[in-house]
Amino acid sequence: MIKTIPLTTVRHLTKELHYNNFLKIVSLLSLLTAQVVLAAPEASKLVIITTIKPLAIIAQSAVGDQARVEYLQSAAQSAHSVSLPVSALKKIDRADLIIWIGELFESRFAKPMALLPETRRITVMQLPMIAPQDTGPLQEDDDHIGQAHDHGTLNADPHVWLNPENANLIAAEIQQRLKLPAKAIISAEQIDALATDLAPLSDKQFLVHHDALDHFASRFNLQSGLAIRDASGASQGVRSQYRLRQEAISAAASCIFIEPQYADRDAQVIAEELSLPVARIDLQGLDQSLDQALDGNAYVSFMQTLTAQFKSCFSGSTSRLPSR
């Protein structure tokens, strides 16, 4: 037998159903509004694009939460081989400020950078960078941008970010361009602390995968190191490799550094031949296991990590490969 529901009950249930649906809609709109409000400050921030992560580390340290910083380099790429997919060109197009090292270091970026107005572009090698001891000036002429150069023509170390004073100069340029308060991203006291930490190693010779430590070694009064590859990461000839081994033996090299972005077979071969300990050194802050975050303290953290990695090669705690 089918029971008849009173009309008043039906009306009451209908009203309750509409009211519950109304509450759901209001809740959903409130949630969406809150998300928009939270996202708005991030969306309204200035956008800085850097070609490589070390420049992003410097830029984020310079701007704090006043801008959003992104970089084009992937964890698998060296700073010399950053490619330009369509997505990268789109990022460059929408950025408020683009920062790169320069053409001799990043020739693949020369053409798109040449199309940008100077007000949206910082070319680091055009800034008054501090050169390593006993080297010539590091600056590039703006007229050269857009003219392709071979990496093999690198005759000075362009890894300027490894000298903290250069990092402060780059940061100051970023702050000036964006009209932000000037502040050092690493203090004189912090630099002195790094120097004190590294002082006991001033007479230690070493080998490194490619010629990239001149700025770091010069600033902290370390040996210049012996490079297996040149400043662009290119392999050297048989004669150069033989001479390298003789120099390493003569200088009593203590260890050999390998970098996570490069195949390390040639470094491992030399380590085996000379029975040298091996240590990893991340000159670009790309080692994902270290989780180098982009924040206001990024550059200080980067330099402290780099210093610890450098010291580890001489501590006796690194691996030593048996000689053949």
C-alpha cells in the first residue's frame, strides 16, 4: 500500500533541499574567492627569468619575496648547454627581467637576447665583475651580442658567481633595475667566515672536471686547480691529458672533483691512475639531493654548501679508487 505524503511535508523537504544546495554553492564560491585572493599577490609579482640556476639563486636572494624567479636550466644540463625549447622562449617573452651570463658562455641565447631591449636584460659579463688574479678584464661588449662564438674561444673563467663579491654586484644591479632597497646577499662577515674555513687548504692542489674554479680559488686564496676539460667543458687532446697527469704528480694533487652535470668517466680514469680520492662538487646548485631552495638566504646556503663540498675532498672521508 502506497502512503500519501502530505503536501506541507513535500514543501518543507523541497525548501530544505534548496537551502542545502544554496549553502553548498555559497561554500564553493567562498573557496574559489579565497583561492583567487591567495593567488593574486603571487600572480601580480614581477617575474625574473634567468638562464641558469646560479643566477636564479642570486636573483631570489636579491629580491626576496618581491618577485618570482624562475630559471631555464634543467638538472641534467651544464650551464654551457642550456637549450631553448618553445616554452623557454615564452617565459623570456613574458618576463619583466631576464638575466644571463653572456654570449661567450651561453651562445645559444645570443639571438633571442639580442632582440630584447636593454631595460629588460642584464648581461652579467657587461657588469664590472671582479676578475680572478692574473687575468684580464671579463666584460663583453654589448655590440657582440647576437654574433655567435665558439665555446672553445673562452679564455677567461666566466663562472663569476663563485666569487661572493661578484654575486653582491649582480644582486645590486637587479635591485637597482627593480627599484628595490639595496642590500648585500652575503655579508662581509659571512665571506670572512668562509675564508677562515678554507684557509687550512690554501696549499692543497687538486683536479677538477672542468676549468670553473678560478673565481672561487682566487677569492679564497686557494690553489688554482688542474682542469681535465676547458672552461666550456670541452675535452682536451691527448697531449694535454698527458701533461695534466704529469702536472698532477709534480704538484702532489690531493684529490679530484667531479660535477653532477657531467659524465665523469675521464675524471674516474685519472683518479684510478693516480690513486686519488674523488668528491662531488656542485658549482651550480643543481644537485637535487641537496634540495637547494630559492629563497632570501639561497646564496649564503649555496656558498656554505660549496665550501663544505670543497673541504670534503681533503678530509679523508671521500672515496679512493684503487690504482690499476
